[in-house]
Amino acid sequence: MLRRFAGRRVLAVDVPSGVDGDGLHDWAPPLPADVTLALGALKPAHVLLPAAPHCGRVLLAPIGIAADRTMRTAPRPATAAPGATAHKFTRGMVLVRAGPMPGAARLTAAAALRGGAGYVVLSGAGHAPFEAIIAEGGDRYSERLGDARVGAVVVGPGHPAGEGLDADVAAALDAEKPMVLDAAAIASALPRLRALGGAVPAILTPHEGEFAKAFPGLEGSKIDRAKAVAADAGAVVIYKGADTVIAAPDGRVVAAWPGSPWLATAGTGDVLAGACGAMLARGGDAFDAAVAAVGWHIARAEAIGPGLVADELVKD
């Protein structure tokens, strides 16, 4: 049912009354709209909290001006079947490094397999969530990093800050493999990523607390901050939350609004990291891989709905 104001449907032109287009502030008590007609280009208010819920359904209306359209919304994924000549390694091999809390890495590895990877190795964990995943309890991590077939490495899930994490991150960077860095691995890798200047494809997946710790003092909207970090680190940033923002070093931005509120539960970020690994291991653009992973993540959550737990995202 559409919200009603005095018995009428509310149509907002560009942004609802009371809402500032930057999405940061309300200049008056907002009047929620059922439909908002965005003029020329999407504005931060259409896709960021706290403004986005006031906009209702957003429709983009071209008005014949050269508006900045570098930002778009995340599409839902269209799953294509592998080609006739595909095999497990052409579909992408993902190496997931387990930490002291291996349950998180098991979720990551399962998500990489469900996300389309053809071969997944879980390094440092005693057992895997699926028989099809190669679980290695010993320390063959460095050896695996030397395997030319590895298309992406995921480091950080269930791995708190410390010397062990720093060593794992440094080894992945030394191997110059495309990588997904989650949680404390983001801050650990940042100095080297800056020095590499984007030479190694990388996706960073911080939530709000991790972002603030790794990148303190930034101002502006969530979009502004994500773009600044992506340019500084030379990496794609998935700034997670109810209003997830994906930013590339070259300035491209995708906003994943609306997401799924059912993802606000423990372990779902580990699942997203695995999906990123699967998409990145296929080769191609890291930004496109991140956008595809976020879309996959939201679609899985929408299919489950109320009562979602992270484990269900990687099951049938």
C-alpha cells in the first residue's frame, strides 16, 4: 500500500519536501513521498540513509542536461550458465585463509562455491562446510599462493588483528593475487595497497565500524567517503550497511538501495566476502565483480526473508 498524505498519494519532484539532496541533512521535517521523480541524475538522498526511505519509489527522468551520472543503482544478478568448454578452473579458483575463528572462513568458502567458483581451497581450517571444498588444516597457505590457477584470495573473515593476520596479508600481497580483504585485514593491507597504486586488483569490504577505524577523519556523505578511500587505496570499496555503496578508484559508484534488512545478522559479511572472491576469480574488472557480488548477496537474502541466518545464504 502506498503511504497517503491527507488521503492522497505524494509525488516528489527531485527530492521530497524537507530533504536535502546531499542526503546528509534534513532542512525541515520531511514529507515522505510515495514516488520521487529524480531530475537528470540520481542524488545521494535517493540512495543513502536517512533520506532514502522518505523517497519511496525513485524514477529517473532525463531532462536534457549533461548531469553527472557516474552513480547508478545495483542491478539484481542475471546468472548465466558456464560455457560449453568450461571446467572447474576456468570458472575460477578461490583461496580462503582461515583465522582463529574458522567458522567465519567456512561461511566465506561456502559462499565462494555457491557464488560460482569452480574450485575453493580453505586454508588453515580442519574441515569444510561442503565435501567439494578442499580444507587444509596444515600450513600450506604460502604454497597455495604460488599456484597460478588461484584467481582470488580472501583474507580477513574471522581473523582479528595481530601478527598472524599481518603475515597472511603480506603473503597475499607478495603473491600479487587479486584479493578480497575483510575486517582487520583492510587496515593491515592499506599501506602496501597505497604503494601498489592499483596494480593488484583488490576489493575491500568494511562495515561502518571497520571503515571508521581504517579511514578516520573523513567527511561528506557515504558516497563521498567511499570514493575518497577507493581513490586513496587504489582498490574497490564495498562500504557495507543498509545503504551499501560500492566505489571504484576511477570514480564509478553503485548504490545498493534498497538492500535487504534481513542481512543485519552475524556472518552475512563473511558470505559477501566469499561471493566477492568467486566473482573476482573469474577475471575481469574488480568493480564489476563487487557489484555482482552485492547483487547476489541481496537476492539470496530476499529469497529467504524473515528468520534469515547467514548459513542459509549458502544452502539450497
